[in-house]
Amino acid sequence: MDENCNRRLIPCCMNLEGGIRNRGLRMTIPRQLVAGVLDTADGYLSADEIYTRIREDYPGIGLATVYRTLVLLDEMGIVNRYNFGDGCARFIIAEEQTSEHSHQLVCEKCFKVVKYSDFVKDELDLFRRVESVLSEKHGFEINRHIVQFYGICPDCKEEK
Amino acid sequence: MDENCNRRLIPCCMNLEGGIRNRGLRMTIPRQLVAGVLDTADGYLSADEIYTRIREDYPGIGLATVYRTLVLLDEMGIVNRYNFGDGCARFIIAEEQTSEHSHQLVCEKCFKVVKYSDFVKDELDLFRRVESVLSEKHGFEINRHIVQFYGICPDCKEEK
DNA sequence: GTGTCTGCAAAGTCTTTGCACCATA
DNA sequence: TATGGTGCAAAGACTTTGCAGACAC
């Protein structure tokens, strides 16, 4: 254990350690740190942002390790990767946001995410109907859908 | 005019030439070709795919020119840029798909797009309600939303 | 102790930029 | 003919890969 690391090492995503060990992999400090940073983030983070945050407490970490860990966590379904078109991928803890159904309100400036529960049932009802009609009509095998509202959050609005 | 170019030079997006000239810019063959390829595409294309298609008829074109033209067409609102997370941006002609409201059924393998008209009114009604509640509740200034269904199109399903 | 993981550096991709020549208007 | 545009090559940014030493179990 490394005394350079002050960050809390037990991320809330309890499936992390089990998932890692089930695959015959090892639980390491960098893996816990990457998951921990994402777990306490309130929005999407880029690999570099994760790297920078971890370095505050654990200066030895390498950016390549962050990337490798993100690939692993993505494959395990613990984080979701998303690309907003600003040149780098961004990551968010998966939680209840399943891979088939993602509804979010995202700030275009800071990538903060607000999860909302209003209308979720209405949305799902509508989307089930849309999916069944579309898949029948166009022969698509539909796997998932994305609903995202983009805007500027109160904090970023103030900054302007 | 270059006789190496056999491709039809008049893309359907008639606002192209006017928009270009209004900005004091010049109408050139590469610009017409990029717009033309996107205009006849049935889905999202990457810069490299556009470049490859143009080179069949106009071998002299440079990839940098394709990128520069895509930036221009994006700024003009003639094409929309989108990022599916596979490492490169993809482009589609804007048409009726406005920047505030985008509903699509996208093939995850070939990026073909099916535009659907079913439920569009239901979706818009619901989304207006969701937007007004969310913006009030969370203080967001909401600019646009995206609805995308992802799946495998009939052609790609067959190939498997 | 063994096999995995890490950090560093180098390589790989996609995209943008600089510059001399070319083409549009 | 005077800008603006183009193609090429180089540079930039993000991400992945290779490898020797370090670490988990």
C-alpha cells in the first residue's frame, strides 16, 4: 500500500472488486482510484481530467494506466464511454443508467450531468412503442436508445 | 473545370452556393464534391470515407481540403457533425434535421440512417413538456435534444 | 514466486496548420 | 490580377502499444 495516496480507496461501485477478480484480474490502487474518481464525479470526465485528479493524491500514476483502466471498466459495464465531439472521449459511472436506456440532461460547457426522474415513465412508454414500430417497419434490430438534452447549467450560465 | 471529374457537380443542397458566396467565399470543385457526396449518402460518413469516394472521380483531392470543407459546411449549418465514439467524426447532410431536434435510427455497423416520421409528433409533444419542466427545475438553459435508436440494419444483419 | 500491472516512451490515428502554388471571380 | 483555395507535408492532440521493472496474490 502506498502512503502517497490519501484518496478514499473504496469506491461505491461494489461490483468493481468482484468483477475484477472474477476475470482473474488483480485489484490494484490505480484501478480503485479511477473508479473512485468517476464514482464521486458529478458529470462526464475525460481521461486527462481523471488522470489530473488522481495525480493530486497519487502523483506516480501514468496516463496510459488510466486509459487501460477505462477500457477495462467500460468492458465490465462499470463505466460508460461517450463522445461529445470535442476531441476526446468522456466517461461516467454506469450506475442505474443502463446501457440500453440513457436519459440525461448534460451541460455543454462543463459536462456536468443532471439525472432526472420526471417523465421517465412517459418516455419509456413512448419509446417502447416507437421501438417496436421502427424495428418492424425498417427491419432494424434495435439495441438501445439515447435521449439527451443539452444546455448550459446554472453555474456555467453565471460564469458567462 | 477539370475533366478528371466525372461526378455530378450540382448537389441538391441549393443553399450551398448562395451561402458560400454570401460569405465572400468561392465556389470550388472540392466544395461541390464534398457537399455532393454527403448529399447522395444514405447515412453518416467519416472524413476519410468522403475523401475516398471523391478520389474515385477526382484523384487530386487532398484530405486536408475535405476536413477544411467539412468545418465550413458545419459552420454554415449545411452538414451536422456527430461522434459515435469509434475514433472519428462523422458527417451527415443537415436537411430537415435541425440542430435543435434530431431523431434518428442509426445502424451501429455501417452508420446508415433511417429517418422515421412515426411518433414524431408524440415525441415532440412529450419533449416540449420535459424540456420546460427540466429547465425550470434544474435552472438549465436547454438548447437542443437528441433522440437516437441504435441497432443493426437489415443489410448488416444478413452479413453476419 | 508467478503472472499481471504499471509507468515511461514510442508509435498510431484522426485532425489541423503552414506554406507555396493554383484558381475563382 | 488579387484574394482565397488547394495539396502536400509537418505538427498537434488523443489514444494505444511495447517493454522492463514492480506488485498482487
